[in-house]
Amino acid sequence: MYKEDIIAAIATPPGEGGVAIIRISGLDAEKIAAKIFAHAQGTNGQLKSHRLYHGDIHDPSSGRVYDEVLLTIMRKPRSYTAEDVVEIHCHGGAFLVRKILGLVLAHGARQAEPGEFTKRAFLNGRMDLSQAEAVLDLIRARTDKATELALTQASGELSKWIDQLREELLDILVQVEAAIDFPEEEIELLQRHILIRNVDELRQKLFDIINTYEWGRIFREGAKVCVCGRPNVGKSSLVNALLGEERVIVTPVPGTTRDVIEESINLDGLPVAIWDTAGICETDDPVERIGVNLSRQYLEKADAVLVVLDGSASITPEDEVVLRSAGTKKVIIAVNKNDLPRTIEVDAIGEFSHSNGTIYVSAKTTEGISELKKSLRALLLDSESEPLIVITNLRHKIALVRGEAALKRAMTTLGEGGAPEFIAVDLNEARESLEEVIGRVTNDNILERIFSHYCIGK
């Protein structure tokens, strides 16, 4: 557990705004409010929970009024932290908000650490660990789809799925434990062929959800696409066409782009960072050479590569170098300048790259841009349909991978006629991996690492 003191923080973003919120949580939060809040009706009395009250925040030692505010009390357990919570809604001047927070701290509260309100909600059983992590995903979501995924997890859908699998695993474990307790009846209790089938079905469910991680991660973190090609094939023009506005400088001079330029687009709910890179070529210009090296580095980091070729010209040795540089990455080839007569040798493209598709486009007229966006989204997600349950968190994936491996070992031991004690060890490791996802098995180091990524006030 934790020390049951009073914590306080500014719950709204820093800076100047119309309204700011100061949140206080803990056993004596209401006592602090009673000292510094004067109800507009003249007496605080017994303020009711979950109501807004109009009044002033004042310094009781000097009588100075700080601000006219709205105050609400949310008594436990019907609050975010499952503790008594007070929120002060004041005017959003940065200096004023800090002064009121200072007044709260002077009367017995402690400055909250990052994520400490959500951490208390978890420790008090208000939510499990996967739901607490989804709160951070919700704050950081950049698209409707990312928000939807975070809300689904915050509502407990992943937790329900984990609990269901845990119950199935416990049913199997009961049979193995019974065979340990009653060794003389092992043959009747431990029907190995049935247990192998049941364990394998459970393992397959874990395997299936582990495979949703990349799908979920891309929605959570955003995908990275590197746009590359030799100089003057229209990379920057194509990026502008994808963005729908002129964001990147375009000139007829080869080598205009020398640094990596990053822009963001939304592909039907999928956040994508587009990297417009310098043309990959051999050059004696030291500055341009730095840009080319950067292009190669970003190509390696990308989730997918968009190779741009000039459809109005033959494939050059530089094009061949670019196509080969993509290696085993997911690749879409955009044959640009389709508004001009096409002279590129289409059949020759496949000799230098194992691409996932070729789209003919014109950055000038926007022909083929919609098709390119759809193809790029499909390539990044690598899935025809959305999984029912999705994991977006690497911690969850690592735990489930460990659980799936433990189930594999249990199946092997069952098949080889191994002792029930060894089978139980692997099944218990699988159980612990499931419990780790939702926070039934954890330690302070894991909690500190998770909640340190939150903002103060949440």
C-alpha cells in the first residue's frame, strides 16, 4: 500500500487558460478545503458530495481573497482515486493557479508525483493495471481510432479477456494439482490427451492476441513511413500531395531536400509520420552526403518505405540502389509524374525490389493519391479486419509471450509423460504472466516505471 497522506496538483495543462483545476486527494482533503474555501451563501456547513459550490478561495491567516471559484467534493469511494477528492475550479492564469496550489500545500497537502492520482486509483482497486495504463494512452491518443482503442481498454475489455483465460487455466491447473495430491489415482485424474488439447487451445488464444500487438502499437504510437528515391523524382511534391497542402519546399533543382523533414498525416484513423528524405545518390557535396546518410538511417527505422520513381524516365543505377536499399522492409513503389508520357520499364522494377505493390501517381494532378493512401494504410496494418481484442502495450506483450512459452513447455511435458509437479510449475508461470498484465502480480519497481510516464495531476 502507500502512505495515506494528502496529495495535490494542478490537473489542467500548464500555461494560461480560461479555467484551471486543482485536485486534492486524501483522507483530510475536505478539511483543507474547509480552511481556504468560503461558500458564497456565508457558511460551508456540510457540503454535499458531487455538487458544485460557488465561493471564494482565501488565505485564512491574512483574510486575502485569491479568486472566485467553483468547488466540488467527491467523497470516497465514488471518486477517481477512491479517496476523498476535492477539486477547485478557478480562473486559469498561471500565476494565480500556482498561488492557490501553494495555499493548499501550506495547509497540509503534498505535491503529487507524476501519475500518483492514477496510481492511487489502482492501489485502491478502482481500476486494474491495464486500465490505468489505458488512461495514459487516452491522454496521448492522436486519432479517433487510437482514442477508441484506449477507451476499450480503460473500460476493462482486456481485463475481462485476461480473467476469462485465467479461469480456463485454473481449471486445468486444478486437475494437475489433484494428480499431485493423489498420486495413486493419477491415471484417472490426469487425462493427458485431453489436457494437451485444452492447454493448446489456451496457448493459441494467447498466440492470437500477441499477434495483435503490432496492429495496436501502430495505432497507439503511430507508424513511420520513409519516402525515399533518387534526387528530382518528386518526393517532396508527393509528400505535399499526401498532406493536401504545400508543407515541403519544392524546386526543379536536384538535391533541394538535404535534411529529413517529418510531417504527420491521418490515414483513416491511423497516425503516420512521413519522413521526406534527401535523394539517395553518390555525391561529392559534403552537406548533401550527410543528408544521404541520414536518409539511409531513417529508412532502417521506418515501418514501411515509399520508394518514388520517375515514370517519365528510364530506371537509373541510382534508382536500382534505392530499390535494393529497401531490403526486406514493407515497400510500396510510387511511380510519379503519371501526367507525363510513361517511359519507365515497369517489368524491370521487380528485378531490384520485392515490393508490396506499385501505384501510378501524379503529385502535380493528385492522380492516384487516394489509392496510394489506402494501399499504404493496408500495408502498415497488414490485416484485413480489426481484431476483437487488441494489446497496445509492450509490457503486456512481453508477459503474454512468457505465458505462451510456459504453456508450450507444459504441453511438451504432458506429451512426454512428465511428472505432474513439473507441469504445474509451467502452468503456474503462465498464470502469473496473465496476472501481471492486470497487476495482480507486480512490484514497486514496475509501478514506479509505469506511473512515472504520466503527467503531474493525473
